[in-house]
Amino acid sequence: MGNERREIPTGFFWKKCPGADMLVPMPDTWFFIPSPVSGTFAYGFAPERTPNKYGFLDTALSINVMPKLQKQMNMSPEDLARRSLVENPATVPLGEIEVSESAHFVTARGRFTAPALKLAGMDVPPQWYNADHTVNKDTGTFYMFTFNTPLDQKEEYEEISEVMVGQRVLNRNF
């Protein structure tokens, strides 16, 4: 994690996320879905291109990058990374939140579940999440990495999520 490119497993390749100057290990058969959002950078990675009947991708890694957010929020990097990860009333943590710090980044990581819910009149199945919220201590850029899949597919995607979320490469100057 951080800014060092390492060997990734067979079946993955390094995908550059334009604009945010970062690399993410992407499975060979997945799709990259950039999402232009004013003032931020948003990216999606998914094994399918077509949303399900609810209008969502069943399994996906969503990345949101918000330059200078930490400075705008006037919070310490650790507070922003941790609080943004744990203060979601819709999710239940699975174990402890891991917080790590390097010379340039503070990262909070955790795994979560969310119960089935009704969203805009649609039944959404229980979800499993692997989430990583990172703050660049030098620039204030805030990164949200959220891998989600239906809870009953967790075993199929857990290892893929660990590679994609855990081995991403960030630019310390962004």
C-alpha cells in the first residue's frame, strides 16, 4: 500500500486512473468505468458492465478521490480516515478498524456488512464491504476505496478485493 508498485498476482494488470495519478490492480476480465464528477475523481471496476435489476453493479470496486478535502474539513488526517470509515449507520464492522501511517499517508481499513434494505422501493440483498479510506498528509487528498458484493458472494470475491484495495499505488504528490 502507499506509493510502491509491487508484483501482483497472475490474472491482474495495473490500471492507471486518469486524473488522480494512481494505479489499481485490475482483474484481466473486469471492466473499468470512469465516472466524471465535478471537483472529484470517481472510478468503478466491475466484473460485469450491465447493472442489475436495481440499477447497481452487484460486485464492484468504487473509488472516489477528493483533492484537498482534509484541509477543507479542518480535521487531522487520521480523524478523517477513521471517522469517515466508521460513522456509517448502515454498516456493521467485522472486527477492528486497522489504522496505519506511513511518511505520506494515513489509512483506515475495515470489513463491513450491511443488512438487506429497501432502497427506492427495491429490495437490496445483504452486502459485504472491504473499505479503505486514505488521506495524503502532505496534500490533504482523501481517497475512498469501497469494494462491495452481495454477502452470499463474499467467498468468491474476498481475495480479489484484497488485491485491488490492498495493493493500489498512490502518488504522494497528488
